[in-house]
Amino acid sequence: MRRFRLPGAVLAVLAVVYVIAWQTQPGSSRPPARATAPQTVAVTSVTRSCPPPAPGTGATRIAMIAVPSRSQPAGARAGGPAAGSATLSAVPAALTASQQASGAGRPSAPARPATAARTAASGARPVTVSAPGALTDITAPGAAGLGGTAVAADGQMAQGFEAEQADASGTGLVSCTHPGSDMWFVGTGEAAGASQIRLYLMNTGDLAASADVTILTDAGLQPGPDSGITVAPHELVVEDIAPFVRGSAALALHVQTSSGQVAASVWEGGGSGGAWLPQAGDPSTRLVIPGLTVAGSAARLFVAVPGAADARLNVVAFTAAGAFPQFGSAPVDAPAGASTSFTLSSLGASAAGLTLSSSVPVIAGVLVPGAGIGSFTTAAAPVTEQGVIAGNPASRGVTVGLVLTAPGAAARASIAVVGAGGPGAAGAQQVETVPAGHTLAVTVPRPRGSSRPFAIVITPLAGSGPLYAARVVTTGAGGLSAPVTSLLPVPSALTRITLPPARDTYSAILP
């Protein structure tokens, strides 16, 4: 009997372990662990990076606004302790020794930070703003130099925050972006009007960043800048992309970091002027591109396919009259590992938004004809909570409007304008309804009695379907049918974020 004692003891221990494991396991053999309800927390900190002035444009301005939640504490007022602040700091550019010797204001060859020289922007003093709920339009610190601008906001100044690089009229030209590690840009090629192409990489962190740049054109993958571009802390590096894409008709840039984070911006231009490329979304099999104006009947679509399989594309334009398939009823092909340009079918006298359905993930953007090289829009996310464009001009002879697209269910939103004095001085809101599967072009009037720039706030109303929006600025007679001078997809400006639900489980610590 003694020889059975040890195996029996082992079996008893195993039985105890089994019972304990069964009682504590998160598997399906027992009722699921109770999950805590999702929680929302107020946004309390935001960082943004604004690129330097575009080549040949001189000093730049920053238009910014914070649109805090309407349910603020009683003691939270602009300028008070709870208001928070936004601090703008100059970020100097790194120049090569040859650029220093020639005194060039912008690089004619790829810039390298190894022989960096800080520009005059390094001596610029930071600027602090505390005005939640009101538009601020100021000259960027160190704007006379070659550097960019870092923006750090906290408190109420971080809630519903939006910042854009703006021109002298207060028109937002490009959104100031969040630092990241994976970014895409899509635009026209060097042979199709972009004789100058500049990539700006800004590091506002305290550690050096290393960035790789992949270039796709209609000829496929192109050799580009050396891998591992080092961007020193609190510095900007400028890369000239044009020499790598000679003869191209379409272009896509993929910026990835192997260490640290950078904010990336891309400018394209030619002899008649240039424009910034909005940062595109991640590759996807379904994209929505808002912002084709009435003048965009000769617009061009750019599609980049980063994978190894060709894309089969179905493109539908949603106009004021409904949905119109592009390129006929059959899908069109876009080759793998390349960027392709398509001329869109005429949309007549109608603004539009596009939807792309693809067999593989793609990135896409559109060039809308207008002043200079034209203006770019790209695939965007629907507006959630509120969408904000900070920089809108109130000059005479200029029309400001929104192109609103509802590719699914009908969308309904309120539109408000906010000036330097806050929303109370701007006038009444307007409410617009976009029928399902349609696009609506809406003119946004400037604040009454003011010729100063203003912000636009779009708030989807309860029960609204997904709403995609772009802000359009035109110049000359014809309202929104006039030539386009600025086009920006409308980003969401959140006041609160939702934390993922937590539950009692070992899955967070198990391999």
C-alpha cells in the first residue's frame, strides 16, 4: 500500500490545482468576468507641430482655437486658473554646410543634420496664449527663420484644440500635426506640376528620432534619402524629394520612425505656386475623400498601393444629385507597389465627395484645380463630437464654405463661427441636413461686423449618420464655384476621450 501513497498524494495536489484554476480561469467554461463600464476622461494635454513657411512665402502665422466642453466647472473661465494655456515655441532647422555657405533659404539637395546650423529661430522666445473658446491668430515665433513651431496645450486650452499654419489673411493652409511614427502623404508627381517637393521632419521630443522615407511613384518604388534620417531633439530636418522622382506623374511618401517620433509635413509647388499635402489616413480597403468643389470637375485622383497585390478599385462620387460611379461600371486597376493617377469623370456643376472600395488596402488623395498648383484633399475620418477649422479669412472677395458628404445615412449638424471674442460675438448657428448618399455645399458667413479671421465648429447632432467634411476657400465672383485657394479636410477636435473597458482577467499579464 505504501507504494501507492506518493502517486495518490500527487493526484490529490493536482486535483486541488485543477479546482483553483477552474475557479479563477477567464475562459468560457464559467460566466465571463464582470467588465467595468467604459469611462470618458477630459482631454488635458495636446502637442502639435506646425511646419515652417512654404518656400518663397516669408513669415508665417498660426491660427488656433480650443473649444472646451459646454459643461465646464463654474469657476473655469478664460484666463482663470483652470483655463490652462498653449505655448508656442520655435523649432530651428538643421542646414548643411553648403547651404550655410550659399546662404540659401531652402535646400536644393537633401539636407542632413550632421553639419547642422541653428537658424535665427533658435533665439525666438516662446509665446503663451490662454483664451479657451476664442480664436487666436498670431505670428509664429521665429517666423522669419526657417524653423517650425511646436505647440503644447494643457487644461481647457487642450480641449477641442485645433491649430493650423495660416497666411497673412488668416486662412489655414495645413493642419499642425501630432508627432507620430507612421505617416502617409499622396500627391502629384514632379512631371505633373510639382517641380519642388519638400519633406519637413520635426522632432519636438527630448530624444533623437530616426526616420525612414519610402517613395512610390507611377514607376514603382524609388530610391530616396538614405535610411535612418536622424532628427535631433527640438530640431527640424528638410529633405528635397524632387531629385528622386523626376518624370513622375503621381507620388506617395511613407514616413516611418525606428526610434522616437516626428511630425511630418509635405509641400509641393511649381512656378505658379504650391500647396501643402494633408496627412493621409492609414491604408484601408474603404476610403472617403471629402472636398471636391464645383470647380473640381477636372480633379485628379491619386491612389497608392503599398502591398504586393494589385488593387481593384470602385470609385463613387456623391453629389447634390446623388451617387455617380466613376470610370464606368467596371472596376479600375492600380498596380502594386506604386502610385497611380486617374482623371475623374466630370461631375458637372456640383460639389462632391468620393468613396473608394478596394480589393487591398490603399491610400488616396485628390488634387482640385485652383490657384497655383491647386489644392489637395485626402481620405478622412468622419467628424466625431465636433470638427474644427481654426483659420478662415473674412476678407472681401473671398468665400468660405463647407463641403459636407453623407455616404451612408442622412447626416445633420450645426455650424457655428467663432471669432477672437468667442462664440457670443459671432452670431447665430446654422443647422444643415445632408440627405443619405449626397453632398451639400454650404457657404459659411463671416461673423457680423468683423473683418478678422474666424474659426468654424461643426457639431453632428443626435441621430446623425457619418458626416465627412472639408473646408473650402475660393476667391473671386461665383461663391463656391470660384477658383479654390485653400482646401482642408475637417478634423475632429475632441474634448473627451473614451478609455477601453477593463475586466478581471489574467490576459493582460499572460504571454
